[in-house]
Amino acid sequence: MVEATSTAKARKREQWGWCWYDWANSVFPTSVTTVFGALYLTEVAAKAAMADTALNGANPCPADAAGDADKLSHCDVSLLGLHFPAGSLWGYLLSVATVVQVLIVPLIGAIADRTPTKKPMLAASAFIGAAATVGMSLVSGSNWQLGAVLFIVANTAYGTSVVIYYSYLPLIAAADERDGLSSRGWAFGYLGGGLALAVQLVVYLFRDSFGITAGNAAQIAFLLSGVWWALFTIIPLRRLRGHTERPQGFDQGGGSVFTAGFRELFATLREARAFPLTLAFLGTYLIYTDGIATVANVSAQYGSEELKFEADVLITTILIVQFVAFLGGILHGLVARRLGAKRTIMLSLVVWVVVVGAAYFVQAGQALQFYALAGGIGLVLGGTNALSRSLFSHMVPKGKEAQYFSVYQTGEEATSWLGPLLFAIMASTTGSYRYAIISLVVFFAVGLVLMSFVPVRRAIQAAGNTEPSLL
């Protein structure tokens, strides 16, 4: 009896330790990718163009660009013979970072499934990403190329660490525990990311009082983000166990770990055809998660361009989404305990259709309406992805967790251009961001219909895993 109690406590301790990595890594996509990365690297690139004007007599900037942030973004910078406006740098950088992640992360997932323990790889990925993020705080003057390289390194390390982290879920939680655990982790991540961002935004908004520039405030945000990521990663590393067990029939093979990793990856890609229902769920997920990511990424643009809100309203909205998403993640876990993950995801997609549809009717200048919309987005933002993560973990063959989650992660990255493309096309052809935002409903509607046809119980059986009592 005492031994059983001790085992249960150790299990809960490991599960809570796992949740802490959501808290640790969420600061990177929230603060670095979403808020401060574009702000700072665009400024540094524009300074490089201004310096080029002064040094070489070139004319990459408008004559009256100095001191005007909007006009500075039109300054031309060059790389490898290509010339483009500084304001376009971040978009190109995100695209390159995505390609690099898609190429590297699946290989790392294959290697992780072959190593005696995943924990050293999780540690290496997290600390490399954190160090690169801290390094971004040291970028100054006009050296935007260094900042770009450091961001790509940090983004790739973030992707690999997340894949390894996700792969722990089926190892540390029984079938009926995963929905609640995944929801708690996702909610915890939004709370941690929100708290870190709140501190960083205080520094940014009151920068004049601190005697610093906007660029200095962004550098402080990078520094805090990297330190936050590294320090809180120590908690899961201390609490997660090795989990060195191998699946039945596992063949260690010969050659280097990278050679074996490539061999394992190609074998998994060939064998994935034997699990068509798992792939059907994955395809469905990639459709609606593209809608989720697009709504999150274009909300500020919609608020600024169509609804004419100032920066203070947009910043408040970001924080509302972060903290409501914490509550939404917890709520999704509670609902899934009653209805099951699949039904809860479908209910969440219905709410997404309603919320995105409501965005069309928000009146310009009405901040309370926009805040209410942000609350609705936050309510379903984290929970939908959290339950998708746990549901997918049931459909993954044993011993292939990191590889399948690498496909899950990189598939999400590789298809992330569809939503922004539709948004841009609708905005340009109709001349209205209202039609652009409501067009995103299609991702949730299609995802809802397809999800209703995915036989998740049969998918779990086909993967040879234990079914949860509710789906």
C-alpha cells in the first residue's frame, strides 16, 4: 500500500514536471516570435540601410525616413544579392526558419526515438534555443544578419524540444489521464507566457521612464525570454525520468546515430501508410490548426487596420488572450472528462466558427467589443490544441512517439502559409479586412466536418494502444 502510494506520488510529480516545460518554452513563441522579434530586427535592418546610405551614397531609404518608424520599414536591405524592404525581413525570416525546421525536426525526432533516453536531447534543444534567444539581446547597431541567424537557431531548437517534449505524453500518462494532463500543460504555458510578456510590456511601454529606447526594451525582452526558458527548463529535467524502454522488435542497427536516425525516419515514413486513420486525423488537425494560428497572427492587424485601434488596445488584447487561454485550457480538460476529447474538440470548433464570425461585426473604435472577442478567442485557443495533442498521442505506434510528433509539428509549420494567404487574397480583392477575417471560418467548418468522420477509436486500435474510456 505504501509502495503504491509512493509510486502514485512519483507519477504525479513527473506529470507536473512535464507541465513546467510548457511554462518554460511558451515565452519564445509569445514574446520573441509574436511581439518583439519583428519590432527589433526590422529596426536594426533599417539602421543598416541608413548606414549604407551614409557610407556608400546609396539611396535605399526614403529621404525623410530618419526617425519615422513607418518610413524606415521601407528602407531596402540586401542579402546574397537580393534586395527587399526592411519591413519585409520578418516575413522572409519566418519562412526560412520554417523551412529549416521542417528539414531538421523530423530527423531529430527519429534520433530521439533511438536514443537510450530522450532527456539529454530535450535539455540540449532547450538550452541551445535559450542561449540563441539571449544572444539576440546582444545584437546591436546594424548587424541584423546575426540576429536572423540566432532566431533561426532558436526557432529550430524550439521545434525540436517541443517534439521531444510531446513524445513524453504517452510515456507518463495512462489513456484516461492524457486529456487532463495535456490541457493543464497547455494552460500552464499560456499563464507563464502571459506573465513573462506582461513584465516585458511594462518595460516597453514605460521605456521613457527607465531612460531606454524601444530597441533597448526589445533587447531586454530577448534576454528575459532566454533566461526564463533556460531556468524553468531545469524543473522538468529534474522531474522527468529516463524512460529507456524499447518497443518490442526494436533493432538498434549499426552506424552513427545520424545514419540510424535517417534510416529510422525513412522506415517510419514508409510504415505510416499502414496507419491511414492516424494520418486522417493529422490531416484534419492541420486544417483547423492553420485557422487557429492565422487568427492569432492577424488579429492585431485586423484591430489596427480595420478597427483603427491604437497600440495600447492591441497590447491589452494580447494579454487578455493569454490569460483567458489559461482558463480555457483548464476548462477544456474538465469538459473532455465528461464528453471525451473528440466531442470536446468538435464543440470547440463550433465556438471558433461563432467567434470568428462575430469578428466581422465588431465596430471600429469599440474597444470593449474587441476585448470580448479576444476573450472568446482565448477561451478556445489553448484547449483545442491541447486536446488535439493528447488525442493524437493515442494514435501513435509505440516507440515512434517523437517521430510522429515531429510530423505533427512540422506539418503544422509547413501548412501555416495557407491561412495567411487566404486572408491576404481576400483583403486585397475585396478591399476589406472584414471579408478577410470571416473567410477564415472555412478552416474551422471544414475541420469540424472532417473530424466528425474520423473514427478515432479504430485509429487507436490500429496503432495497438489502449483506448480511453471516453472519446
